[in-house]
Amino acid sequence: MAITSISTVLPTRFSVNSSEKTAAKPPPPTPYNVQDHPFRGYHAPQPEGYAKSSGTSAIVIDNGSNLVKAGWSFDKKPRFIIPPVMSRYRDRKLNKACQFIGNDAYVDATTRGQLRYAFDPASSVVGNWDVMEGVLDYLFIKLGVDGGADGGVDRPIVMTEPIANLNYPRRMMNEILFECYSAPSVAYGIDSLFSYRYNRGTDGLIVSSSHTSTHVIPVLNNKALLSNCSRLNWGGLHASEYLLKLMRLKYPTFPARMTDNQMQDLVHKHCYVSKDYDQELSRYLDWTGLEDRDHIVQYPYTEHVVPEKTEEELARIAERKKESGRRLQEQAAKMRLEKLMKKEQELEYYKDLQRGLASESKKEARRILEAEDLKDDAHLDRLIRDLERSIKRSRNRDLGVEETEEPQEEMSFPLLDVPDEELDEAGLKEKRHQRLMKSNVEARQRAKAEKEQEKARQEEEERLDREKRENDFDNWLAERRANRQSLLQRIKERDRMKADLGNRKSLASQMRMKTLANLAADGPKKRRRGGDDDTFGANDEDWGVYRTVATGDQSDEEEEEDLGGLLDAAEKELLEYDPEFTENHTLAAQSDWTKSLVHVFLRGPWPFDPESQREAHQIHLNVERIRVPEVVFKPSIAGIDQAGLVEIAADIVNQRFSNPEEQARLLRDVFFTGGNTLFQNFDERFRHDFQACLPANSVLNVRRAADPILDAWKGAAQWASGSELRKSSITRQEYLEKGSEYLKEHDLGNVTTW
């Protein structure tokens, strides 16, 4: 999908700067290395925080679906930041059950293979409570909490939760904190509201784009109007998954393994929000400046190193080759000399035989010729002439003398006019031989005449074509252009047929298998009583089936060569006579990588060496750098049937708040928080698009959190240090009296009814 949509936007723009493409490009820059989720080493517990705390000091936990932040309410920043994952397996060598939490779960391949997440896939709702309990154990131990004899947590707990959190996960969290850890009190709040309060917000519009979702929340008089907030099901996790899908579609045969963690790192480091997406996409793959826009990511690889030989070794190898060549030449010369001597001996023998036959009787001469496998005296004469001619050619070749073509003797066939009744058995045999020789001579003469006729026909066609070009140039040029298009179409159909034959699900492969099945069904039957019903090959049409089913080396290569030669000849004529046809229009120029949009999309503005393992393990990020972050503004790009972020915010302000004063208060402070808002140009793009959806003369102020990732925890810690914690917390006694689903409402938390 991604490649198709890009190619429909860019082909006209790509062919503009042809001169710049042919210019030499600088070598590719140093590629970026791909990174998996890192193991950050061992983190020692910090008991000094617990020793410094008092009974009113709270443990603050920002329970995010990507990172869990934990610390004390009097800390400036969280002490521990870990992913909510756990790896548990049994070590067979030690015969012990091992459990790794957070970043420790990425220590090696064994632990990474046993990862379990606390949250449900692509959501901010806790689904695996075994992992969640392990994460809480890890955090309380690292914070140095001394549970005493009962192992409980004797400090208040403040924990963030998502907007509109379900009753079931909150009930399970209450049961774990109160029953398992014996917490004295627990308070819940929404992370984005904590971040807004920490950044001194009172009235405004919160845009919170986190790991699993994006929310737009209106706030008036320090109170979030949760009934008017909206949710977009897109966050940083979906962006990583979307980039992974694009890369797998872009490089379907990539030799290395691409993971979600790698894509998450690439999204954070290389992607940015475009200020004008459509315009920038239309020129993103332009030759000018592409080496800066195209980022190369290098995966680990093993290069096949060929050891280079020194000059001395190369000289010794060359000398051995020369010596081997000399030996072969000597052996060949020796063999030629032996053959020449053998021929000379045979020539001398047959000459002596010819001289001896002159003094013998006719009957004795015939007996001697039959003993030598010779038919008659003419046969002996031909044999002597052939030997003399062969010896002469061999001597001339050794001396380097150019051979002159000897005049062909006119062959005669006198026995063909003699009736068979006048010939004996030897004469009849010789007559059949002369008849065969005459038929061969006549066949060669016919072939020569046909060749001359074909040459004359071609000369006549060239003359007529030349006259038509001189007298009716426009029609002649139109015919040449149509001929070239026809050849191109035939080449495309041939290439498509080859590709389809490689795909067993294609129509061509299915037809081929159907033909083979029909041949098998109509094949030779079993013989019965010496009979055979197989008649395949009786007709010439039967052998045409091999052209239908043949592939690979059995295919007809002559047609491919003829198509290429015919196309070259047609393009040569157009280059000579068509003023509108240039070198850039030829098939060879269009097949050049510098003029290929697909090559630029896959490999950037540099040549690609398929033999290089380094280049085979590289991926190129170009249009994906703006395509992935754009989904939050245009969800339809990723197939999400929801309105974009700007449309959602405009609907809340324009449709749900009819009072102009309230609208103005919301627009005076549009606040961004969450890790998915850290893209470059995110706030500028939102300001530009959102301003177009507002009434004229509306005042719009956009700002971003000081730290979009940690401000939620800092706001919760600041709130926990104040007086609101006591009246907003659920005590253990209230939990026992009112049940695990009991929730105290406050300005920064969820409400019981929606």
C-alpha cells in the first residue's frame, strides 16, 4: 500500500532534474546503527529515601503502559523508570526459578524470549496482574520500603490511571495494594491532568498523546470536563507498529529480523511532523537534497572477506599461469606434429598404392581397392587430394601463411544418365552415391539462391522505407513510434509471464499445471496384448505443448534476443530521425538506477551492490519519516476510521462549547503532553491546521509541557505533597467498609459515572 500510494504522487516530479541525477553523488554518509531495547545494568536499592520519609510522605507511581516511573513525593524526579515487563523461567543448570523485572528482562536472549507485559496489547489497561505485582514488588524493594514483620507498605500511595479507567482493573489494583501490601491509603489521578497542573494550567485544552492513545480534554476553572473529552486510538506504540509494517512491505526479503523495539527507536530518532504534508511528500524523493533526507539504518551483518594477495603472490600466480600455458602450447604443437606426420605417411602410402595399381590387372586392382575400403580409382584420387589439402593447411597454419580459397571443382555425375540395366552392382552403388551427392549440391544451390533472394528483398524493403521516409515523413515516424510501443508491450508481457510463472498462485502457473495435468490424463495407456494407444507426436501440433510448459533453461531464448535487438534497432532509428526522442527516452536510460523512482525509494540516491552484505542489511528511511507521524493528523493513512487530532479538537471547541467566552478560555492555553508529542514541528503543525478550523480573529496559544514524559509524575508528586492528598485518598478502613470499587472524586481524577 505504501509503495503504491507514493509512486502515484511522485513520478512527474522525479523526472525534472535529470542532469542532477547523472552528476556524481557524494558517498553515502555514516549509517545509523539499529538499537534494541538496551540493558541498563544493575540498579542498587535506594533505602535513604525511605529513611528520609515520614508517615505523610507518599510513594508516587506513574503507571504508564510504556514506562513506569516511581519515587517519593519529596523527590524532584522519579528514582526509577522501568518498562512494565517481567521475564520468568527456570534455570536448568542452577535448578532455580529466575525472575527479571523491567530493564533487567533485556539482559540476554533467554530473558528477552520470555517477556510478559503487564498491560493488554495496544491499551493502557492492566491485564496481567502477575506481572503487575512483580513490577510493584521490584519498585518497593528498590525504594527501600521496610515492610516490617508483615511485609507491608506503610506509606500512602499515589498512582496514575488512564481516563475512564474500567472498574475491574481499579478493583484489582485496590485489592493488591490493600490486601497484598497493606497500604494505609491509595489515591488515583489522571496522568495528563497531573502534568497540566504541574505546568500551572487552569483553563485550556489538553492534548495528551501517549504510548497507546491520544486524548483531548477541556479544562475550565481547574476542573477537567471529562464528559466532553475525546479519544483517538493512536499513540507511540501504533506508530512503531506502523513503521514496522511499512519496512516489511518495503523490504520483503530483508535478511535480518526487524522488531517493534527497533522501530520505536527509529521513530523517536528519525521521524518528524511535516508542516505541509502533501507538498513535502510530492517532492520528498526529488534528486536535489535527497542525500540529506534519506537516512540509512545499518543492521548487524557479516561480510564475506576475500583475502587479498600480495604483489609477490600475484606475480608467482601469473608466472605459473604463463608456464602452464607454455606447456599446453607445447603439447598442442606436439600433437599437431604427430598428426601431420601420420597424414604424410598415409599420403605416401596411398601414392605408392596408386602407382602400384597402374601395373596390376583390372580384377586385381579392384580386389586391392576393396581390401583398402575404397570403391574405385576416383575414390582413391579424392582421398589423396584431401590429404594433400589437409597437409598444406596444417603447414600454412604453423607458418602463419594466410590461406587462399581454392576454386571449387565442378562436380559431375555421369552415372545418373546411364540406365540401371547397363550397370553392375558396384555401378549401381556408385550411381546411388552420385544421386545423393547431386541432391546435396542442389540443396546448397537452392539455399544460396534463397539467401540472395532474401537479401534482395531486404534491400527492396529498405529502399521503399527510405522513399517513404523522404516522401511521407510524418506517417513513417508514426509507424516507427507505434512499432517501438508494440515492442515495449511485448517485453513487458514477457517479463510479466516470467514473474507469474515463479508464482504458483498466478494464472500462468495454473494454466501450466492444467496443461501438465491434461498431458498426464491423456498420456500413454497400459499396453494390452502388445497394443499401445499412445499417439502423442503423430501430429506436429503435439510438440507445441513444450513451448507452453517450458520455463527457465528450456524456454525460447531466441525470441528474447530478437525482441531486444528489434527494440535497439527501432530506438536507433528514432534517435536518428525523431527530434523529440532523446537518449533519456530509451529503455536503457529508463532502466538506469539514477532514473528509477523505486530505486530511490528503496536505496536512496546511491548505487546498490547486491553482492555486498553491508548494503543488503541496510534500510532507508525517507518518506516514512513524515508518513508515520502524520497518522495522528490523518488516521485514514493507516486505515483508522476516526477523525484526526485537529478535527477532534475543533469539534470539542466549536460544537460542545457554545459560549464564546468559554471557547476563548480554552483556546488561550492549548497544552501538549505525552511522549508522542515530542516530534519536531508537532505544535507548529497543530497550530496552523487548528487555526483554520476556528472562527476569525480567534486567539490561539499553543505550548508544550516542560517535560512531556516526566511532568505527569512530577505533578503527582507535587499534588501528593499538598493538603489535597488526605481528603482524596481511599483509606484502608474505607476500602473495607465500601468495597474495592470505591473511588473518591477530585479535580485531577476520574469520576464514578460517565
